[in-house]
Amino acid sequence: MSQITSAQLSEWEAYDRLDPIGEMRGDIRNAQLRSLITNIVRQLYPEKGVEPVMTTPAELMIDWGGEKQEPPQQSQAEMKRILEGVARDQKRKAKKETKREEYLKSRPPPRKYRKK
């Protein structure tokens, strides 16, 4: 910054007013892509009994204005559903590990470890 002249700085400021660095179109394309991927995943892997909610690019736009938005509040039903899903997954994982341990205990040891 110490080597830039006042004229060069003025040119950059004018250029930034014409085509701001960060380019809004790029943000829009990014939001469209993020929305597309999110919607595809939600359609391919929907939660059982729940209709998938599709997103729009506007919902996924990056806010460079610095205005803080309040995050959406979850209802008690949503919180309960999420926690039940986590508990179900943990129970399934523990059951799988138990079955594996039982299998490993029930099979004979490999030949190289058997007593002769």
C-alpha cells in the first residue's frame, strides 16, 4: 500500500464502484449450486415420514452486508425428532458392535495362533 500512488488508488476505487470485488453474480451462481445440491440430497435421502423441504438460492445467499440475522428457532417437535434419530443411530451402532464382538469370540482362532 505504501508504493501505490493517489491516482492509482482513485482508479481502483472507481473500478470497485463499477464492478465490486467479490462479484455479486458469483455469489448468485454459488447459491444456485448450493441450493441444487441440497435439494438433490434431500430428495435422494428423505427422512421417513417427512416431506422434504426444498431450498431456494435466495435462502443460501451469502450476506456480505454484515447484518446479523437471527437463526431460525427449532420447535420442540423438531428437537425431539432430531434427538430420537441420534439415539436410534447410537443404538444401532452399539448393536452392530455387540454382534461383531460375539462373532469374533465364537470363531476359532487363526491357524498361526492355534496350539500344536
